[in-house]
Amino acid sequence: SKVTTAITEELDKLLAEGVTEQELASAAEGYLQRQEVSRTEDAKLVQILEDTLYSDRTMAYYARLEQQIRALTTDDVARVLKKHVDPKKFFT
């Protein structure tokens, strides 16, 4: 019950306060760096190319996705969190 309470409190805080600019910038940069590094690994690159073929996409899809991530604002994150995260549904 202590873990449930702690998680619920953190989610409530996140929904109420959102993320800071620094948190968002750090998370976005970390994600983008991981994506870049993954494309330098042959096996991962083959997997990405296979996924793009299967999904009828091109690498331009990933370029647009990365641009969208760079353009995210804290308001964007807050709006999406409030729309999709309900702490009460985590433990039902």
C-alpha cells in the first residue's frame, strides 16, 4: 500500500505541476541521442529499416518525429498527461 500511495502521489503531483523546461529538455535530448546512437548499430538500423518497410514509411517519418519531439513544450506534455493518465486506473 505504501508503494501504491507513493506512485499515486507522484502522478498527482505530475498532473498538477507538469514537467519543467529542464526536465523536458533533458528527456527529449536523451531520447534523441538514443535514437541517433541506435542508428549507428547495424542490427538496430536493419530493424528500423525493416519496420519502415513494413509500415510503408520512409526515414523521413523519423526525421519528422524527431522535429516534433524537439518542438514539444511543457504545455504539450501537461495536456497529454491530463488526457491519458488517470492515477486511479493504475491500480484497478
